[in-house]
Amino acid sequence: MTEQHTYDVVIVGAGGAGLRAALESSRRGRTAVISKLYPTRSHTGAAQGGMCAALANVEEDNWEWHTFDTVKGGDYLVDQDAAEIMCREAIDAVYDLEHMGMPFNRTPDGKIDQRRFGGHTHHHGQGPVRRSCFAADRTGHMILQTLYQQNVKHGTTFFDEFYVLDLLLADGRAAGVIAYELATGELHVFRAKSVVFATGGFGKMFRVTSNAHALTGDGPAVCYRRGVPMEDMEFFQFHPTGLYGLGVLLSEAARGEGGILRNSDGEAFMARYAPTIKDLAPRDMVSRAIYSEIREGRGAGPKADYVYLDVSHLDPDVIDAKLPDITDFARTYLGVEPKQEGVPIQPTAHYAMGGIPTNVDAEVVADASGTVLPGLYAAGECACVSVHGANRLGTNSLLDIVVFGRRAGTHAAEHAAGVDHADLPDDPSGDLVRMLEELSGRPEGERAAAVRADLQTGMDEKAGVYRTETLLKEMEDELGTLRERYGRVWVQDRSKRYNTDLLETIELGFLLDLAEALVVSARAREESRGGHYREDFPARDDKKWLKHTLAWKTDGGIKLDYKPVVITRYQPMERKY
Amino acid sequence: MDVTLKVRRFNPETDSAPHYETYQVPANPMDRVLDLLHYVKWNIDGSLTFRRSCAHGVCGSDAMLINGANRLACKVLVRELGDQITVEALRGLPLAKDLVVDMEPFFRSYRSVLPHLINDEPAPDKERRQSPEERARYDDTTKCILCAACTTSCPVFWADEEYFGPAAIVNAHRFIFDSRDRGAAQRLEVLNDKEGVWRCRTTFNCTDACPRGIKVTQAIQEVKRALLFRKV
């Protein structure tokens, strides 16, 4: 018999979105936060550059320009009602964090300092604007710490190093989750009136990625397996400046502070691709520009397969004060001194625009007509509101987690206050117990690591920055083979306590499911938009494709459907910078 | 090159005491120690157990004892260590399995120093003002990632697990010297405890161990001075 717990609200994941949700939910109802990592290990802590809000502390700005930039940056696939809410609430969200103790950098008169960031402009694209609020180049670290500190202050209940592996539904609504306790190998059933998923991204389906090892899409995958569709999975962001070979993120803040991308000739090539804002163009455009340079023979290095991020012309004091971490990464991992030479970089798989479909109240919507699945919520990277559309602007992820994390916590707790617990069997863990027993009992066979490595290499080569029907078809077939091999994967560690071998194997299963949703959605979308670039369909096609994809996992394979984009005040225009 | 990787292993379900196992691992000088551990886990023995997540020194999961010093496995490269590398779990916290220790005593100390902003004055509509100089006063200690490398390198902590340890004091420092905070007196009372700052013997192990380059010993000295003069 598994251990049983009962709460009003359970929040799965303790990064920025989960911790922000917990602050709202805990004061309204009995709340548990379940996280596979200690909260401060969450990948929010790796975010560097900042959080945009039109505070206008250093120059003229307003949230309507921010909304426009978000919509245009997302290549018009953004739901504009959601973007308006995010950009309007951004201002209070920043002040709110400041009041909690967030150590923002300051202007000489003691206000929150702001800097430039990719795609953020004044007067609807006339030039870059200083909108990003930041704490050196560790803004995510400081937000994560600040939110965790507040949860410590308020006595939030945490279940650390518990992996949520199943979602419980009953009578068409959320009823709880089942979690695996790393330290003991025991299962725990959490009955709840509301369940909030805030588990982050799934960049580990790619080889070169800025994402942590933990980012395997557990939340979206358990929802997907229980019948929730995945929205806009084909839109995955490749950040232009990953450390060469490793994919470790070097923040866009480097370019916000004046850094320049250069090819092997030393040319500042972005001027040819985005004459107005050059190196501060949105990420999808910069990543494609880098690959164009490489393909046309202007890549640097022995394999001519990278370009340089050059900050050597910046004031060394500015580098030390505002970009200390990323310069340290270049020194530590490549042995390069950024104050004197260019840093080798290449695009790196960074952020999932798609995920669990939600409305602006963070409620999960389970079909194309907006039907809410009562009691189920999602926020942050695992969710798709959609405020990022086809391409997220830099800094809008930290904003997203704070704004929609708060909304998720509030609405989940309010929902819980008005309903009873759903009826569940005495022990609803049967499916999961069978899965674990089957996995643990397999004879010596394939290694999960080998299957994962092939998945990652395949996804880089066939579902990355450049896609075609041929490549995607190959990847879809390859996923079939990988799935067969996954059926023979062997868990070598037979112990109960801290069995990370078993959990890595389960996580690989999640990645395979989500990769399949991504590839099938991408193959169907015969146009290019934002992060989804089809060489065989290089133009955006608003007539056919100004719509969100929904992908369901069914016994007969993946089923696709589409829903309209919410457009309020910005009609789609050509995207030029 | 090949690295001889020696790992102190312990499975609580089958072993009565820890023992060493040695692996030959192909490596290049720019590999991280974490890459070596992954090589073993993914190709030789799936039961080798350690924590890790971000793999570039910001999440604090993989602090361990590497060639006798507390380091993050993802932030120390083979070229710094040579071809003989020994990896053990952090000292001073209960050993759970292989390179995994029970972190709960560490986080308990952290929580006990009131590691959060204390200020009950009504907040303004916009931000509280703070000059760049006031902001710089506590900058160093905001870098802490709670990896426990400092605390578990401290000989006082090894001898007395009730001692708060450097990391908790660093996190108290972060607020004591924040111009917006009003809880210094409360926090200093906690740190004045017999298990508080006075147990520090300034051996500087903590400063050497910090993967974020925080001047840990200096921060502890500043807290001691604040206690002596009751002024921050």
C-alpha cells in the first residue's frame, strides 16, 4: 500500500512558476509543493539576462509597446489577450519581487536599472529600448532564491526529491498525482482538488542544449499520457549564443550591453540580416543568420562551424559588474578570455514555446474549443498560454513564470475552496506500479543512455533550426525504432534507495513521447514561422497556418487539431527588424 | 587520454561500509569531472549514484570531494586534475548512497537564520529605493547557490554538526547588510547562539571551497563585527 496524502492544492515543480504559485496558494488553502529537485536547484536559476517590464526608469516606455514586441517577436502566433495581461502585469510583478527582497541592479538615483534586450523596442520597432530589469547576469538565480526565501518565511510544505510520474483524473477533473520518493523508492498518492504543473521544459531531447539534465518534460508528458493535448510543440527556440560544443547559455545580455556577433572574417554580420536592431534581433532570426554564415563558409574554427560573440571592446568594469558569470563560463569551459578575444558560440536548444494548453487563468484547456479540464492548471515553460507564440522574446520567460505562476496559484486555490475531493479508488497507483515493476524486472539489454544519445543526435540534425519534409519523416521513422529499443532498455540499478538509473529511464520515456509530438506537429505545419523553419516552405502562410496546433496521443497514433489565434489589436504584418 | 577514476561507493541496502571502486575512463582535458561520472553511469555501471542538474555550476547539485577538495563536479575540468582523480561524497553530512548525502541538516541550518527579507513597513507603490553603493554592500553573498561546499569543508562543522556552518551565515549576511532589511537584530540574536558565528575559527577552508568565489570568511568576520558593535 502506498502512502496517502490529502491537500487542497498540489503544485508540481519548484522553479519560479511553482514557487510563485505556492505563495498564493499556501495562504488560501492546504498546499503541497512536490519537486524532483531541491527547489533552489531548479533551472530558473540558470536564467541570466533579466525580466522585461515597461517601468520607464531610464527612458520612455510603456506596456503597450512591450505587448506589440511580444506579438511581433512571436511571429503573430501569440494569443494577444494573454500578451496584454503579461505585459501590463509585468510592472507590478517587478515591484512585487523588489518588495520581497529581489536584489535588482540600481540606477544612480536608486531605482531599478534597465538594459536592452533582443526584440524589445520603442515606438513599435523604431529602435531598441532599455526594458530589462536585471541582477547582473544572474537574474534567474536571484528570482529563484527570492521566491524560495519567501516560501521559507511562510512555511510552505515541500516534498523535495519526489518525482511526479502520474496524474490522477476522476469524473473528468483533476484528482491528484502519484509521486516516487527518490530517497526510499516508495510511491505516494497525493489527493488534491487542484493540481498545478510547473515542471519547466524538455530541452534534453536535443544534444546541444542550454537545458539542465532535469529538463525532461515530466509534467507535460504525464498530462499527455492521460489525454491532455500538447499545444504548438513544433515551436522550439534555439538560442543563438550557446558555448561552442557544450550549449551552455551565454545571455543575450552580452549583446544588450553592446556585444557583437562576428564571423570568421571578423565581420559584424547581423547588420546584413537586421539593419535596424542588428545583434538585438529576435533569437530565431539570429540563430538562422549564424547558420547562414556557417553554411556560406564564414564559420570559424577547425571545422568552420561556429561564430564569435565579441565583448572585448566593452569596458572591463562593465563586464565584471554586469556579465561576470557568462565570462566566467567562457574562461572555465573553453579557456577563452572574453576581455581579449571572441568567444566561440553556436545555437543551442533553449526553450519550448509549446506545452500544456492553458487559458489566461492558467486553467488547462483540453480541446480546440477551449473546454476547461476542472482542477488542472499549468504555468511557466511547461504551459502554453500562449504568450510566446512561435518565438519567445528574451526575458519574457522570467516574466511569464512570475505572472502566470501567481495566476495559477490564486485560481487553483480558489477552485479548491469551492469543490470536494473527487472520488478515487483506495489505491489508484496500479498502472504506475505495473510500469515500475516491468521496467525494474527487465533482463540485461539496451542502455537508456544509448537510446537517449541517438534521440538527441537525431533531433539536432532533423528537427532543429532547419527542417524539411524529408528530415522530419526520417526522424518520425527513427522515433519508431527508438521506441522499440526503449522497450528493451535495462535498469541496471536494482536498489530501492536513490535509484537514479530507474528515473533516468522513465524520463527518457517522457522525452520520446514529447519528441514524437514535436516531430509530427512540425511535419504537418507546411510553413515557416518563428522558431519553426521549413526549408521546403520558407514563407509564413497566414491564410492556412495562423492557428495553434493541438496534438493528442491516441492508441492509433498522434491526432492533430487546430485552434484559432486570439488577435485583439495587432493584425499580422511582415516581420522585419 | 585515459583517466583513472576512483570513486568511494556505498549502497546502503547491501554494503556495511563504503569502499572504493576504480574505473578507466577515456577523457579529454576539457571534460568536466561530471562527464567522467556520467561515462561510468551510462556505459559501465548504471547504479553509480550522484546528484546533478544544470552541469555548468549554477544549480549547486553536484558538490563533492574531488582529489581532497570540495568542488562542483561540473565546474572542475580534467586538465586541472591530471589523470588520477578520486571522488567522494561531501564530509560531515550523513552518507545516503555513493556520492549522495542527506542535505536536510544543511537546509535546516539555512532556514534557522531567517534567510528572507524582513521589513513590515508598508511598501511604496513602486520600488524601495536603494543606491548602487547600498546594493553593492551585500552583492557578494547573493551569489550563494546552497551547494554546501563551504559548510562541509569546515573542520568546526565536521566536529559539531549543530554548528550553523558558513553557508547559513553567508545567507544571513546577505540580509543583514541589505539596506531594505529591518531584521538584523533578530538575525544577529540567532547567530549569537553558541552554535552561531563565534564557533568560526577562520581557517578559510570555506572561502577556498566556494565555487562562486564568495569571500565566505570575510562575510563571517563582518557578521562577527556587526554582533560586537551591534551596528551594520
